[in-house]
Amino acid sequence: MSSPSQISPQNSSWLRTFTIGFSIISFGITIAIIGYFILTTKQNQQKLTPSPILTQPSPTPSDKTENWPMYHSDEFGFEVNYSPAYRMTEVSSKDTYPEMNYESHISSFQKGLRFVGQNQQLFCSTVEILIYNNEGGSLDEWLQIHSEVTRGFGRSDKVTQNDVQFYSYSYPAGDLVPGNMYVAANAKGYIFQINILANLSGYESAQECGNILSTFRFID
């Protein structure tokens, strides 16, 4: 008869297997707990550390126009820069819209400037600035009296640039001759009608005319 302290070889083998298995499981649980704490700590650090904000530098419009020639008028109270790729000429009301289109002469016409692109590959070839006396009324009243100015254009929007508020018009979609027109009034009592023979919306090739328009401003 064996004594109580003695363990059979079969029991001893089972005990060894149990001990090894328990050790492996314990080790795995320990590794899992350590990994959990490491991952949690890292996530908390990421939350506490703000992510860097990447910003693109804002383009400076003056970079393209600062060396352009300038037309300046103290008499009419405005100035505008134009690309060297354009030639400036003075034009009469008979050679401009709306008189040329509708044979409708506006007696308050004062002066006309036309900037014509010298490069035939320019999508936007012409910018016109026509100046009228507003005859002591408001811009809305002047436009109502001279409805031929906006004839053929779509609805108007209000846009502001260089502290100048324009009524913006465009030819209806699908027109064979796309174009934009901008109308504004200054404190000196003059109406400015700017005609651009291109649709500035979505046409990168019309950028030159858009840059000319962006330099237009009133002066005291």
C-alpha cells in the first residue's frame, strides 16, 4: 500500500500539464492586459495632442496685376489696371453697346474706354468701360429709365469688390456670344457700365479679363 504523500505517475503527468497550461493562459492574459493599457495610453495622448492644421497659402491677386499699366481719372473718380497684352483706346457711344446694338443713344454718355487683347488666342478679347452721368438720380432709377442697357441679359445679382457694389448681369445660358456686364455708381454722380465679352464663370481662359475687372475701383 502506498503512503498518502505519494502521487501516481499518471496523476503527476496530469498535474504538470495543468500547471503548464495555466501558466500559458496566465501569461497570455498578462500580455493582453499590458497591451490594453499601452493602447489606451497612446489613444489618450493622441486626444490630448492637437493635430496640426495644414493650410494652403492664399493667392495674392496683386501679384498678377501690380506691374500692369493703370488708367486713372480724377474727373470721373476711378482707376483700373489692364494687362500689357491689351491695348486701350477711347470709343464713342455709337461704337458700343447698347447704341450699336439697339440704335438707342443715351444722352448722358460721357466717356468710353475699350481694352482689346492683342493676342488672338485670348478667349476674352475685349473689356469696355462706359461712363454716364446719372442725371441726379439713383442707380436703380437710371437703370429703370435706360432699360435698353440690360436688355437681352439674364437676371441680375449683386456683387462687391474693392468696396464697389455692382449689379452683375450675364447673357442667358446657351447664347452664341457669352458675356458679362457690371453696372455701378460712384459718389461723384457717374454710372459705370463694364462689358466683358466672355463668360467669367468656369472659363480659365477668361482669367485675364477677370483680373482687369478685379482692379477696378473708385477713388475720392
